Amino acid sequence: MSQVSFDDPSRTFLLTTPASSYALRVGADDSPRHVHWGAPLALGQAAALPTHDGVTSSFASTGGEELAVEGGARFGVPSLLVRYADGTRGVEWAYEGHAINGGRLDVKLRDRHYPLGCTLHYAVHEDSDVIERSLTLRHLGTTEEGDAPIGILRCDAAGWSVPAASGIRLSHTVGEWSGETQLRRIEAPYAETVFTSRRGVSGHHANPWLMVDAGDADEDHGEVWSMALAWSGSWRITAQRDHAGGPFTVTGGAGHDGLTWRLQPGESHETPVFAGQFSRGGFGATSRGWHRYVAAHVLPLPDEVRPVIYNSWEATGWDVTLEGQSALAARAADLGVELFVVDDGWFGRRVSDRAGLGDWQPNPERFPCGLGPLADEVRRHGMRFGLWVEPEMTNPDSDLYREHPDWVLHMPHRRRTELRHQLVLNFARTDVTEWAFTWLDRLVATYDIDYLKWDMNRALTEAGWPGHPDAERLWTDHTRGVYAVIDRLRRTHPGLRIEGCAGGGGRADLGMLARTDQIWISDNTDANDRIAIQYGYSQIYPARTMSAWITDSPNPHTRRRTPLRYRFHVAMAGALGIGGDLSRWTEPELAQARELVSLYKEIRPVVQFGEQFRLKDAVQYRTGDRVVVIAWGQDRALCLAGLSPTEVYVDDDTGAEHHAATLLAHGLPLRLPAQEPTSTVVRLTRR
Ligand code: DGJ
């Protein structure tokens, strides 16, 4: 079946994914109208559907457009807002044709009078129900002909429409530093509900995705429409529930409210992708659909096993020395760690958070011979070597800032707000990104670095660019600059792996995942708190991308005491790391840790590459013949998911046999150790 088809008489396009259909139509006024997003339809059935007509009266419902604009009797949330040089606002579309190429559809539009062109892009894949949408804006004029720039007041990537009766409940995550990705489900008000980040990163307080359902979906059942934005800077997603019966709409894209810039004659602007997925299998199937999509179409190296990492941050902070790190490396290697990452504190005069960012040479007092001896030591233990960097930042107390005070975001007559004693380098400037690439390239080449943790510890403020004629572009171009440096680094050093981080999970999104291997999702390493953070992260992002360390007890952030085994089990739900101060671990603790690292390596293929099922106080992974369950809480019978009832499973540890039918209906009997909080890992293999 073709993935994209077209019915000429009705001007209807049909996108077909394995389990859903999406239809749009070029309306009588040439504007692209939404027709259907949901259960599979044939082209003839889609062509026969009526067009939602919300633009004929002052009192009509809103919504129903593929890309809502300003102009005519439209009163919903515009996805595209433009102003021409003569003061005219809005768009009147003329349809210019389309192109279909495999799973891709481009619908070409232009304004009936002004030199504004717009191509709506759609892409579907044979292995996914996720539909990728974005658009390209084009200024069709030329400076020679005297055409003026066009003011862009808002340019979303796509507008999605959900049937009115289903747009009742919203799922999203909220959070804060050390408490990211807390799942919330709220009834959608009859209003415009805005989810946004004005911080220049996707944010701790919100994450750029949304799920919509009729209020009746659960983990295993129900129709869910979901959308996720592949963007790591400021963003805005606006949902609108309409009382007059119009579709529930969700429009989203890069940038927050109030930012404006000008599209120059001849210039094109590409938005990031705002992808959407319809699922009939509840929130669990929705998440698994996103996980599969991220693996197949987003991650650079989805099939590569994520190593067991040691990271020095919680153990040594800024107190980084050759001796201290070497001692940690020896202990980490003994536990089975595969990659040793020196976090902050190795460079410049970085002995606290007050100085040194921007001066990316090894601290000469701590590392008089450079990092070579430490890298050699780490490799001698059989581990790979990684380093923390924060390329977008500088401390005012740094040689870089003294030399280039104009490289930071700033505005005339305004304070340069310092957060964590640091300022943001303007990555929209090509001299700044060239500088960043040059030192990163040299660093990676000099020490043959295997892994960089790319951090970003503050939001953008006073985001100005004095002297630039269109400075608000930097909100987009800073993020593009970050992407460009990372992409170039990866191209130049194909063996390099990168972990995304922004003061914990402040920049966890599909844009970052397209160029990183894993994400540090929170600075909170308390296993109890982590369960909720990991639960929220798993709604869209797969386990193999989720860096999860076990650290010390009591936890340095929360002071909570938890058993080593429990800390390990919770961290085993993702890409395992160790971040504790190993110099203080006792011999029995080290011995237990060695066993648990080895257990993780044994279950790792299932956790990292399996399908994930969120169960009550447990998470289950399945790939091929193998099932792994990580459970915490009480002794109980835990009903498993995703098995076929005729299968029989054998417990790898006890040899006990379980019929899948009973595992599904009556549950797996869990006997948890008496310690509090308590946890277990069960491994089952299909007979
Ligand atoms: C914030 C990160 O989230 C931490 O893991 C650590 O890398 C610190 N920054 C270092 O300053």
C-alpha cells in the first residue's frame, strides 16, 4: 500500500502508516484543511469525508486547518503570523501543487499577493505510526526588485487536529531542577493552553511533547494522539479546546511568544520537526511507538550498546586531581565500568563554579602534563575515557571573557545577569561556533576522547546581539549553532559519543537525541525520586538514552538512605552509570556492586533494546525470548504485559516455569527482600 496517495477531484491527500491514517485536503479557498487523523482509511473513504469548515462566520468554531494563519474569519490560534512591509498581516493561500516521493509529501502554497511561499512537509515511515511534519517558508522576492523583508511574528512547524470528542484530557510533564519530567494529566479547559519554554533550552519545567485523549485511555487501552517537537531551544505548543465543536488543535514550534524576525528576499526558513502519532493501545503503546521511532529515525547509533559509565561529579565535584581520579578509575574498572568520565573541574582555573568556563586547557596545577597521564591510566584499566564540557558558557572570571566580552549574549544599558556565575556565549555567531569547534576538535584529537558530556547550566537572559540588524533570530540560531558544532564534531570524530545535559535534564528532547547517544535526565540521583523522573522520561524517550547513575547513601541531594541493591536496580532501568565516591565504599559494598554491574551487563540487551512496559511499581522489558522485570515495593503477584498467552517462560534464577497466560492474568509472584525500600530483578526466558 502506498504511503502517500492523492485524490485529484477532491484534492485530498492520504498518509498511511502501519496502524493509522492521516488525511488533508486543499480547500475551496486553496487553504490546507484537516480531514482525518486516526483509524486506517482507504483513499476513497478519506476523499468522501466532509471538510471541517470553520471560517465562514464570526461565530463559527475554530480549527480544522493544517496550518492556521491570520486572515479572513479565522479566530483560532495562528500557527503562522506574518506582517508585510506595507502593514498588511496574514495570508491568503494559493495552492501551487504538490510532490509525492515515497513516504514524503510536500504541499506547495504561496500568498495570493505577497512574495511569501510555504511548503508543508509530511513524512511517514513503513515501520512507524509517527508522522513527521515541518515547513519551509520562502521569501519569493528579490532585493534587486526592491522587495522588502517579511516580518515573521510566529512560525510553528505544524498544526495538529484531534477529533473534538477526543480532545478532553492532556498528558504532559512538569518539573524543576532535580525534579524533572513529572507526569501530569489534566482536563483540557475550553481555552488556549500554552506549554512553553522561554529559557533558550527545552527546559526542566516542561518538555516539548503532549498527549491528548478522551479521558478514558490508560496504560493498555484507549486512543491517544501525541505530538513531540524536535527542538532544544525555546518553544511553544498551544492546545485549544473549542466549545463550538471544532476540532481540538495543537500547534507548536520553535521560539516563545513575542519573538519576531524578518525573512529577507530570497531567504528560506526551515522549521524543526513537530511529529505526531495516533495509537489505539493506550499510553503504553504510545510510548513504545515513540521509542521505536526514536531508535529507527532519530538516534545516530541506535543499535550500539550503551556502556556502563563512571562519572566523577558526585564523588569529587570541582576537586579534581590526577591522583584522585586515578584512584577512582582503578576502583571503577574493578567493578566492571567500561567508560570513565571526568566531570567538571579539570580545566582552566575551575576550582569552583566561579571561574574558568571558556578556558578549555587542562588546569596546569592539577594536570601539569596535561590529561594524557590520566587518559592513559583509564585506558590501562581497559576503560574508555570521557570528559565534561560546557561549550556555550563562560565565567566573567575567565581569560576568554576578558578577551571577548562581546561574545556573550547582552544588551546595551542592561545588566548581564549571571546565573551560576556564568554568561551565555552567542552560538548564533559563526566566530563563536568556529572557536568552539576548534578547541573541541583539538581536545578530542589530543586525548583521543571517546565521550563528551555536553552540559548547559543556565537559561538565556538579555538575549541581545548589539549591532546585528535582526537580533531575535539568535533564539533560533543559537540552537542551530549548538547543533552545527555537535554535528561537525561527530562527523570529524566518528568514534566520539556524546551525552546531552543541561543542569540535569534541562535539554532532553528529540532535537538533542538526533545528535547525542544518551541524556543525563536529572541531577537528582535519589532512587526513590528517580522512579518518578524516569517514568516521565519514558513517556517519549527510550531506556537506552536514559543515563542513570547509582550514587552514595545517604543521597547527597536528599539525604535519604537506601540500600545499594535498590539504587542499582532503579538505575538498571536505563543506561547504567556509577557516580558514587568509590573511595568510601566498603569491601562488601564493592563486592555487591561488582555482582550488580555484571547482572546489568547480562540484562542490558533486553533493557536497552527491548520493548518497555510500565507496570505498577515495576518496569518490564522484552526482546525476542527474553523478559526482564525490575520491580520495587511490596511482595505481590505482578501482572506482566505484552506476552502471548500460549508461551511458557522459565525463571533464569529459580528454574520455575510460568505460563504466559497466568503471568498476564494472575501475575508473577514477587518475593522482595525484607530491606526497605526493596526491589528485585527477575529474568525470564521463553521455553
Ligand atoms: C550539571 C550536571 O547536571 C551535573 O551532572 C554536573 O555535570 C555539573 N553540571 C557540573 O558542573
